[in-house]
Amino acid sequence: MSKRNIYLKTIPVAEALERARAALDREALVGSETVPAHLAAGRVTAAPVHARLSSPAFHSAAMDGIAVKAEATFTAREGHPLRLEPGRDFFPVNTGQPLPGGTDAVIKIEDVVQDPGGALQIEAPAFPWMHVRRIGQDIVATELMLPQNHPLSAYDVGALLSAGIWELEVWQPLRICFIPTGDEVLDFATRPQPAPGQVVESNSQVLAALAKNWGARMRWTAPVPDDPERIRRAVEEALASEAQVVVVGAGSSAGTRDFTSRIFAELGEVLAHGLAVSPGKPTLIGTAAGKLLVGAPGYPGSAIVCFEEVLAPLVAWLGRAPAPSRERIEVRITRKTPSRLGAEEMLRLAVGKIGEEAMAVPLGRGPGMITNLTRAQALVRVPAGSEGLEQDERVSAELLVPAPLLESVLVHVGSHDNTLDLLSNELMGRGEPLRLVSSNVGSLGGLTALRAGSAMFAGVHLFDPQSGDFNFPFLEKYLPGLEVVVVNLAIRHQGLIVPAGNPKNIRDIHDLAREDVGFINRQRGAGTRILLDYHLKQAGIAPARVRGYEREEYTHMAVAVNVLTGSADAALGIRSAAKALGLDFVPLARERYDLVIPARFTEDHKILTLIELLQSEPLIKQIDALGGYETPLTGRIMHPGMGLEG
């Protein structure tokens, strides 16, 4: 059995960065180059820049009018106009033209009166240099234009050219080489179809896009198998190239096939292995041949933390650019979120404005969940000494999107349904796009969020056996005193999702008690779980008799994938999820899925747009096309006792 790596003591990210800066000779590693000034935006000056030309280079008119000698106009008064003769007392000029010799002021054309013979009259005197851009008013030749280590903007390019700077010295762009590793890793460029246990390599392209924003240039190799000699050769080749930074993807953790730490130690020096941050703990930092070595974790969530918290500041430091920063905003956390002690946690949030307050829904935390990166609008850093965040706690978060975007976010908390994806896409296609942010916490979780004021609407599908009605009996119990409007999204079909062909011949709820049937459940508080418990009780089956009852997932698609991959023989879910993955479906019940909206939001333009969309024929047709839905009530306002018939 291969020997397992052992982490060094984890250290804070800031300490790891200081070790890297101390170990690298920045002056020797990154040199300068000369580039044309018109192509310099985004670069950083390597030397001071002095103006060659003055701007303007001559006294020029700042207005359309007449050029005069100011002292010759001092006798002009209102009611006692001064008469000026052309070619002697004044000269016509347009904006930007040089002042004629002997003149030092410009009178605006609208302040003069034309005489029939070509003379002009003025009723107010000019003062010296009135409406004149003087020589060097903006730039004086030989003066310092820009200091060294100045990040060059588009505006700087205009100033450089105006000052006669045709080329200038800037720091070379950082060059990064990324080496993905792993027997299970497939080259995305081949458009592969992964088999079980295989993954498509994507971290290289995430880093490539980030590096472009940093002003760095990156190349990457094809994935290298888990062979220490082949990985070592790949690293040696990268060190011998023009790259100043070499990143090895995966292999930095503590598994028996994680070779990066050993290879870094053989080629140079390991500065840090294991950071006090989550995700991102397995990050590895070292040096070799005077260059920076980084071992990035393989999981996307961990890799992103390595890229943004370690690589970004070091690339900025090496390139003499400002360290990256983000705008901050105060947010209110919508649910209690525990955190482990001992490591700073990077928690991503879905954020939207409800009234004047920014509400933040903590997203999933698995390091392999890349979709949480695409869904997040903000990031909060939970300190290493904290046990987590409390519900309704207000914290400072870093925005990952422009602040105005939060005004167009529609916050949904509640039960998952595939039609929400349709809504999300259609809302983004409106003339004024709206972004739907959903937190899948189940129907009861959605009602709890409405009670706390942390959502604009909640999707619920709760059946009350005593009344035979949906949702309203639960609103009375969980939202007493809160005025709400209930709008139907669809009637949907719930049932048992089973593999294609139904190989175990699962026919009804009683088959879940069989020893040869493995089940995957929804989370506590989900309406689907409440429905399951109701049918189990009706059938006289104790939950303990269902093998897998305690296994939980948070969406219909997640339980369907478990069935597709063989990790479960059955799951309770909606027909559209089964249809989407080519699975079979055993009908069990029809239910009403409604959107519960606090009445105080019904005049909000986002909610009005949502309701308008629900009542549109194109959306209803799309819902019907999913399969497993009925839409006679879609978009209608619901009332107690309407059941499934309306």
C-alpha cells in the first residue's frame, strides 16, 4: 500500500503569502519590456513617464466666438456698447483654434451683436485669458506624467499620446503554466463522455479566465496521469519554460496518489502545505529555480479559493499591480449556518434585495460543487474562531457581482421544482432581466423564511389529509397574521422514480419495504417527504423498514440522479425529473404546487413580472412540455378549499 502524505501544520493564508513573497526575488523573476503606448491599457509602468509635449501646445480658443485683446474691451458697459472692427479689434475663432497674435481672450459668439457693416458690439468687457486654453494648461513638457508601478487605464492611454509618448516601459505580464493531473481526469478539448469515476478537467479554464482578468498569460497541458515520474517531468518542463508560475492541479492533498508535495520538495522548497481555510485546505506553495510553485486542490470549490486567495495576490505582487479587492455590503443571513472551528470558511451566498435589506441565502458547501460558484452573488468569510452564522445575523460580505444587480434579484426559498428553471430562464429574457435565486429547503423551510421576512415568495406543495386541501391549512399554522397571496404554479404528478425498464418491478408504496429495494429520500421539511410519510402511514409501513429512508437529497433531480447511477433503486419525486433522465415512473399522487407571496410584495415590479409570466401562454406550453404537469390553474389566485379542481 502506498504511503499516505501527512499535512504540515495548517497556517493562515496571510502567513503563507508572506512566506512566498520572502522566498521569491521579484526583481530577478519579472523584468520589463517596451510596448506601444496605444496598446498599454491594463499594463503597469516599470519606470516613471515624463511628457515630451505640452498640451495644449498653443493658446487656443475654448469657445466659438471672437478673439480680442482684453484691455481693449474694458470700456464696454451694459447700455453703453463698445463697437469692434473686424481684423483690427477682433478675429473670429472656433473652439480649439489658435489665438491670433496680440489677442488674449475670447468672447462667446452669443455675447456679441452684429452691426450691418460687419462690425460687432459688446456690452461687457473681457478679462485676460477668458475662454482660453493656455499653453501647458493640461500637460507641460518634461513634467512627470505617471510614476512607476502605475496601473494603466484607457484614460492614461489618451494622456500618454497627448503628451507625445509613443512607447513606454512596463512590467512583463506574468506567465503561468497549469498542469492538471489525475488518472480520472479527462481532457475537455477532446469533448469526452466520462465513464463512472471519471471527470472532465475544467479548473485550467477557470484559472485561464481569471488570469486574463489579472493581466497574466496562461498556458496549460493535457492531463498528466498519477505517475510521479511523468508529473515530475511535466513540472521540470514548465520550470524550464518562460513561465514564472507553475501550478499543478490536484495531487496536493493527503491521499496515496497525491505526489505534488514530494515532487516540489525534490525540485525546490515547500513553503506551505495546508492552509487554515475551507475550502482550499490542501493548497501547496513552494519555489524551484527561482519560480513560484503552487499545488491547487482538484475539487473546483477548493481550487477557486486557491486561485483567488493565493495566486491572485501573488500574481499582483509580482506584477506590481494592486491587490484585487471587492466591494462590500451588509447582508442578513436567512438561516443558521454552522462552521467548523480552526479554519476560516469561505461561504458563498445567493443575495437579493428585499425592501432596503440585502438577504443572503447560504449556498451548498461541498468543495466539488461548482454550480454554487455560478449561483453566488456574494462571499462571506467566517472567522476561524467562529462556530458559524446565526439566522438573521447581519454580516459584511464581499460582492461577486455589481451592486445594482441585487436590485433585480428575486429571492425564492422553498420546495424545489423543475419549473423554477423555466421561470429563471424566462425572467432573464425579459426586457429588464430579473435573476431568480432559489434556496431549496423544502416547503416548511419556505414558510419559515416568509415568516422571517427573508424571501419574497415560497414554493409549497403541502397536502392536508383532514381537509383534502393543499397549503392553506399550513399557512394558518405557520404564518398566523401574515397576509399572503397564493398563486398556482402547476398541478404536478408525484410518484416513484425507478430505473428504465423498472428491473425490480416496483409497483407501489408497499415495494419500498422490500429487502432488495434501496431508497433515497428528500430532506426533512420537504413536502415530498411529508407526502411519503403520509403514504407509508396509510400502507402501515414504518419508516425504519424502508432501506435508505435516512439518506437525504435536496432536489428532485438529485434523487433522480441517484436512481440513474444505481445508488438507489427508487425515489419519490416528480415525473418531469424522471422524464429528464430517461427513467421510469410509477404514479402515486397528484398535488398542487403553489407560490406563496406576502401581500406586501404584490405591488413590487419583480413580483408583478413573475405573475404576468405565470399567466403567459408561452410559459404554460413550456410547463406542459416538461411532462408530469397539469396547467389549468397555472397563474390563478388560489383560495382555501379549491383543492385540485379550482
